[in-house]
Amino acid sequence: MLERKLDQRPSTLIVEDDPKVRAVLRNLLEDDGFNVIEATSAAETLECIAAQDLSLVTLDIHLGAESGLDLARQIRKLSTVPMVMVTGKDDLIDRVVGLEVGADDYITKPFHVREVIARIRAVLRRHQFAAEDAHRTKLAPDANADTAAFHFDGVIAVPDRMQVIDRCGADCALTSGDFNLLKVFLERPMRVLSRDQLMDLTQGATWSPLDRTVDNQVARLRKKIERNPSEPRLIKTVRGVGYTFACSVERKPLEDAHYRSA
């Protein structure tokens, strides 16, 4: 007799009172490997959140006679489940308020199939990264994390100053965006990071699934920190995936770091 296997697919709750939109979202998510649960009211939604182990919630801001924004506030009091708001194309204020009450991203109607899946996957990746980082911090807390400098290959990066000191003791001129990308690499050395993951970690919910500016940022960063940018040894390309920071990184409190003040 075969044992019944547990469903390991991520579960998504679709909160939508329009049956046509609900059916479109269900088909998209099921085709992408999600287990889908549906709700059409605030009461059903809160019941599902209390009873189900959810990976994500999609929530229509205009939920019939009920307010999706009010429901979002109630959800946030009960759970930290990732939440994506579904809004009308011109509802800018609703989108802003939705993010303020705890939504992680939004999808505008009419939506494109590729964008829906890309945004939902991006939200799930960000939450996964946040959980992994919190777990690492819990296992190895660093009391000086906010005032520490990164040391790697003779270079020093000081986060609270957004300052990078090269091997000769001179300042490297980095834009804030390039420094944020460097910090993402330094916090995750030896890990392969996809382009989407890098965009999630540096741009949050503001980037487009078609945006590939991270490649240009990597090229600029290599010119600043690599010994030979044409043959990078620090930021290595992982073909077909993204990049990895292939160098050990040491973090020391500022009082132990010998760097030149700005």
C-alpha cells in the first residue's frame, strides 16, 4: 500500500470576489506549481489564515463591499505571511496605502501573466532571504554588526560611512547603488546569487522583471575593487545563473579596523 505524500507545494491564498479574476490567478499559480486556496470575503480570509500554513496571500484592495486595506491591517495583526495587493491601474493612493499597511508588493489590473509570477516569486525570495539572515544572526549574533567594517582581499568597506578603502589606502568612489550591491555580496560570500535575487536585495519591490541593470552595476563594481577587472577573482560570473563573491570576508569592529577617516 502506497503511503500518502504530503503536499510540499507553496500554498497561496487568493482573496478576490470577482470569479473571473480569481480563476485567472488560480490557473497562473497552479501552472507554476502552487497549491491554491480561495476566499471571497474578510471572514473567509481570516479563517484560512488561522487554519492554514500559507506561503503567500494575494488580496484585492476592492473586495466588494469590504475594504481590502482594512483586511490587510487585520491580516498583519495575525500573521507575517507575505502579502501581494491586487489593485486597479490608476489606484496610486491605494497602492501606496497598501504598502504602508504591510503589503510586500502589488499587482495592477489588467496584469500580465509573466509579471504576476515574477512579482510573487520575488516576494517569496525576499522573505526567504530575510528568514535565512535572521537565522544566521540568531546562531552567530554580532554585537558590533552595525559599526563593523568588512575586510576582503586587502580592501576595507565601512557600511555606516558607505566608504570603501582600496589596497593603497585611498577612497574608492562608489555610488550608493553600487555600494549597496557590494554590501549584499559581502554579507553573503561564497553564495551563488541569481540576478533576480540581487535585484530583490538591492531594489526591493521597485524593479521590473525585465530590468537587468545589475549586470552594469557588477561591471562598475569590478572596476573599483578587482585587481584586474578583465579577469575578476572576487565577483565571479556563474553562467546562466548570476554571480558569486568568491573571496573570504572578515568583519571587525571599527575600533579594530585601520582605515582612513573620510
